[in-house]
Amino acid sequence: MRIEFERPFVLLAAAVLFIFIWLVSRKFSKESLGKRFVVWMRIVLITLIILALSMPKLTISSDKVTTIYLVDMSESNRKNTEKMKDFIQKSIKLKKSNELQSVVVFGQDANIEFTPTKYPNFSEFGTAVDSTQTNIENAIKYAVNLFDDDSQKRLVILTDGKETAGEAKNEVELLKNKGIDVKVVLFKSEKEKDVQFSSLKIPQKVFENQAFSIFANINSTFSTKALLKIFRDNDLIFSQQVTLEKGENRFVIKDKLNREGVFRYQGTVEVFDDLEDSNNVSYAICQVRKPQKVLVVYEDVDDVKNVKSLLDSYSADYDAIKSYQANFGLENLLGYSFVILCNVSKEKLDDKFLSAVEKYVKDLGGGLLVIGGSNSYALGNYSNSVLEKMLPVKMEIKNKEKDKNIEVVLVLDHSGSMADTEETGIPKLEIAKSASAKMIEHLESSDKVGVIAFDHNYYWAYKFGRINKKEDVIESISSIEVGGGTAIIPPLNEAVKTLKMSKAKNKLIVLLTDGMGEPSGYEIPANEAKRNNIKITTIGVGKSVNVPILSWIASFTSGRFYLVSDPNELVDVFLKETKIIKGKYIKEKKFVPKVVETNAINSGFSSYPPLYGYIATTKKDLATSLLVSDEDEPILTVWLYGLGKVAAWCSDLSGQWSRDWILWDKFSQFWVRLLKWLEKGADDSSFDFNVKREKDLVVSLAGKFGADTIATLKCIYPNGKEKTIAMRRTAPDRFESKVDFMLGSYVFVVMLSSKDKSKVSTFFYSANYSDEFRLDIDKSRFEQFIYLSGARVIKNPSEVYEGRLKNIESKRDVSSLLIILCIVLFLLEVSIRRFGLYHQVEKYFLTIFLSFKKIAKPYLIKSVWDKVSSYKKKSTHIKESKKAEPASDNTLDIKKLRRF
């Protein structure tokens, strides 16, 4: 027993008290015994107040002991009931008389046989529990609440160690914090002869006429003969005598289904001398669908090669067509599961085809994936088109910084061949001038521009400088007339010479020609341009251009090369180049995509490889950003468009920006998930579906749901009966519902509805026999609990009481007791002063001392008696003095005394 103070700093006031005592003892040393007694009462009163304010607590060790027996009454351990009962009865007989004991039985839940008592009378287990599971974690929580805080605690767990629900190791910290001594009595539950149908595994989703395998896994504790049967929708499709070896046995049965639908499978194993037949059946379910087929539309074959590899990994048939071949309507799209546009410009696609794709996605539930590149999104003229309407991203972007100023020199071929009209009826030069004018219109007044016209000679149609009036530049371009031959190097040298004097960061030369120039010598202007950070973009118009030279110049100087067969496309090329050189849309830099939200596509990926560029867009309000750039601009964005799904990948898959992704070991896994999400009629995976088996089945949905979302669950039971249940919202991100349990395969149809949209998803679940009957339960989970908790495994009842229990100390607050004592002393002190009871106090003291005289030791009697005699003489003298004093003085003294 010891005393602790919660506010020990209050005791510092004791120093002031000691000074006060010293002063008082000097001042009142010659006063009467009664007066000094009152003074000392006040000192004691102040001392008690100081002690009460410091909140003293009396710590007392407890000798109370409580033992609780946790008894596993699950199905797997029921055969040990008599052994457990006998163990507890023998243990109770060995307990100490003052020890409390209790018995708790458990399975899935826990219940008490009798509360902790000194006189336990235990003969049989009479309390019922749900025996379909073994939940030791839940049982420990239940038992801990039965212990008194001021009791030494002992927990004895009698079990076979088969945890089928919960994990006991989660309660290790609780047991340690409570100071509970844990002992474990382990029983064997395995039967000598037991055959278990471990699992029946089949693909949950297969295609029509697709051969697939049914895997029947059977465990046996002995070698024997058995009859293996497989049923499909209660029809026997396989029956064969098999030989089972001790341990795991695996059998493979082939099957094929030629129609769409949901099929329930049941596997059974029949053994003559099997001691447990509850685990001889297993269930599975399978959905048959039509084969997936994908339409891929592309412009450049290099953009689509990696997409084809992904579709091979996805095991889907596909048609890959060039953009000009995509000129058909809705009837041709009906056979496809989804459509992929791989870096395709809107101008290359037929309007009829785009309208058909929108109806196919919105009304028929198809899917659309747009893969980026320099011909896509804003650079592919998706703005204000049906493509932008369908996509989860907008082409307009919010500039986070001011547009970059650029300096550009247009080098335009006006040789005689530029007068050709070809099939358009309009001279190529006129189209080129119109396209150049469009570029000028999109430049800013702070930009610098120059225009060089060349044939066999060259001249400045507009002298290089800041754009003061765009009309002047456009008028200068309009004045260019058709000339003679073609000499490219001199005007190119002039453009490089002009721009290399500039200190601007963004310098560009746009070279447009329709013919063949000098056969060599281009290295000189190209090298000079590269040294001065000048990009040269080349545009070849027609069929007689020097493609190798023009493409080399562009590639060598980090520009772009365009081969334009139709002069009418020049306007789009110039507008696209303007967007690129302004730096708004193409973001070329190394970055690692960041995760914003997760769903079935990107969940489970902890890291991603870097990308080296993308096309800038802006996410629409209702869309979901799965991955974004380091500037928080969309990389992978998805949403539902009508009944269908649309995904936008704003980088490429050709390898220019995605080279590290293509080499990523999880590249196929990531993209196959995205392709599965896009499937026509595929389940919506924007939430997690889970079934937990308790007494009933607990079906839950977890995800991001709107405040007005309503969830409805349609359950098709194994016996074919249907029931529709309104799911209960248990949290902002969770819906739950209970479903009656029965063995077999369930079909769950989840309907989520809100004012904006609705979703329907289908899930399958097979409920097999309880894990209590399994031979392959992992006992290492309970072994971990024994190790982590420091529990001791025992065999004999006498061992229950071995070992030292943790000492339990209870703290009792005595401040209230001190306050009561203060009140009593205060009232006593006031009474003595108020009624002048000093003489009575002295009398009581004399009586106490006389009593002490009779019992005191001889050598103390004389000294004590001398003191008492002196007090007695002094008291007599005071009385005689008071009698001689006038009455008025006596009254005055009493008032003074009372005042004191």
C-alpha cells in the first residue's frame, strides 16, 4: 500500500505552512491549553486542505483472482465436448477458496454459462451458440468484459485451434494491456477417415462454344476409392470411379456451352467409409456470353502495334482498320464490344461513322477508348465535335501560366508547280496562303513573325519583327504570286540566320514546298539551326516532294514533318502546328503519373513507370480521374456516357511518350483491366462487392455514392427463388443487406439509382459447407496468437494455476475523505470558540493524561505527571484571577476570546 499525489506541486504550500506553525508556536507558547488546542486544530485543518487539493490516491494491491474458461463449441470441436467438460470440472476442484471462476462457450458468437463466482457449480454445457464458425477473436473480446478491473485475471482457452472467422492475434494488445494470463488447451479435431471436396473451380465468365476446364480438388486423410459426380443445373454431366490418394487429389473435367446464360455446377464425392459427409459437396457458377470483338481505328501503323499486342493478351478478336475505312453506320458496330480510336484526327473520320459511334455508346451500352498522340484531342480538332461530347475530357484547357511567346519564320514555296490545282480546282499556292493566314490569326501581338517566299530566288514578303497588325502580315502573304523553279537551301539559310540572332526560347521555321530542291547541302542549315535551338517543321504538299530530306530535317532539329496529299488539309496542318508551337497542348517532359481515384482498373498498383509527354485536356465535372500528370492534368479519365463507358488516355501507346510503360512488367495487366471495364454489358466496377458469411449472408457495397443514391439488391437463390431487397445505407460509402443462407450458388443483381443516372451490375457467389468441416484450415493463425500473446499450452488441470499472475493495484481517491474530516474539524473549532469551551477542552486533556498515567511506562509517569500538575496549578490560578476581576473586564475577555 502506498500513497500517490495527482497534483504534487500543491504540496509546496506546506513550506508556507511550516513557517506559519513556527510563528504560531512562538506567539501562543504561553497561552492556555485550550487556546493552543484551537490553534493546532486550525493548523491541522489547513494541512488537510493542502493534502486534499493535492488529490492523494491510496494504492492497494488486490488479492482477488478471476479465471474464465473459453470453450470452443464449434462444429469441428464438438466431439471433444466431454473432454473439455472433464478438464474444467477437475480444474474447478483445484481452485483456491477465494478465487472466482466462470465458463464462456463460443462458436461464431459467444455466450456465458455462469458469471464469475466463488462457488461454481458446473456439470454440463447448457448454453447454445452458433457453431458454424470458430471466432476466437470475438470470444476473447466477450470474456475480457467479464473481468473486474481490480481482479487478477486468468483466461483458459479450450479449442482445436481452427480459426474460421476473425483473428485472435488482433486481441493480443488488449490481453497484454489488461494483464491477463493466457493458457491454451489444444484438442485434436481431425477424423481418421475423412474425404473433403475442397473446391470446384470454373471460370465465372466464358464465351459461347469456348472449351473450358472444371477443376475438382479433393482432400483425403486416407487412400480409398470414390465416385466423383459433376452436375450442371441438376443434370449429371460427369460420373466416374476415381482413386483417392492420401492428401490432395485434383481432377480436370472439360466442358463447353453453346448458349448464353447462367449455369450452376455442383460436385459431389461418394465414399463408403467416410466418417464426415458434410464436406462432400461443392458448388460453382458460370456465365456464358458471346465472344468479345473489338474495332480498332488508326492512321499510322506505328500507333497501333502495341494496341494489337494488348488485344492478344486480352484474348479478344479484333478488326484493325485505317481511318478512311471507318465509313460505315450503326449496323456494322453492333458486333463489337467496344471501339478504340488510336491517335486519329477527327478530320480523318467520316461524320456518319462518328454519329453511329455516339448512338452505339449512349443507347446500346458500347465502349469507346481514345488513345492520344499528336493527331488526337485538341490537335486532332476534337473541339466542339461529337467526339468531345462523348469524351470525359474537354479540349479547352485552363492555362496555368501565360502563353509562351514565339518567333516563327514561314518559308513558302511559290514556284510554278504551286499553281497546280490537282483535284481541288484551287491552286496549291492559294490554299497555302490561306493556311498561313490562319496561323497568323492564332498568333499574339507579342509574337514575332517573318515570311520568306522562294522559287529559284527568295525575298522577304514580310520582314521579320513583332506583329503590330495581323492584317498587314496577312496582306503581305496574299500578295505572293507564282514564280519559277525551286531552291530551298538559300531561303532556309536566311531564316536560320535571322532567328539565331534572337534570344527567345521558342524559335521555329515552317518550310512548305511541293517539289524537289537541291539534292544535297541541307546539313549546313540543319546543323546551324540545331546549335541555336531552332526547330524546323517541314510540310510536303503533293506527290513529288523529297520526303527523305524533309523528314530528316524535321527529325534532326526536333521539328515535325507533314506529308499532305490533299492541299485542302493544309489549313488543319497549320492550325495544329500553331497549337503545338504555342506550347498549350503538347506537354513533353518526364513525369510519373499520380493516382487521384481508384476503381477496378487501377486498384492494386502501388507505383507506375514514367511518361514522357501527353496532350493537355481538362476533366469534365462528372468524370473520374484515375491518373493525372504532375500538373494535375488528365492522363487516364473515365466516365459513363448514357448506357456505355468512355475512357480517355491522353498519352500515346506508340512508345514515343510511353516507352517505359511498354517495358513495364504490369503493362498488359493494367490495360487488360481497362479493356475489361470497357466491355459492352460488363459490370460497373466503380464499387466493391463483398459477401460475408455469418448466420446469414451479409452483402455489402463499398464505394463513392451520391447523397441521393438508392441501392436495391435482387437475389436469385440456389433453389431458383427470387427476392428484391432495399439495401440499408450504413455509412456514406457503404450499403448493406442480409440474405437468407443456403448451400449453393447465388446470383446478385445490384441496382444503383440517383437523379442523374442508374447502374446495374451482376455478381455471383457460391456458398459451400462451413469451414468447420475443412481439412485444410490453416492453424498457423492461432499458433501466431499463442506466440504473440505469450500464452502457455497446457495439458493438465493443475497447470491452470501455475505461474505468477500480474499484480493488480487499485487506486482509491482519499481527497473526499480529507474534505469531510476538514468539515468536522472546522465545525468543532468554531463550536469551541463560539461557546468558549476552552476549560472543557483542558478538562478532557487532563482526563486523557490521567488515563495515560495508569498505562504509561514507569519512567515516563513522573515527567508526564509533573506537566499535568503544572497545567492544573496554572488553570487554578487563572480561575482565581478571573474571580477577582471586574465583571465588565470578564465580558471583554470573552469577546476577545470569541474573536480569536
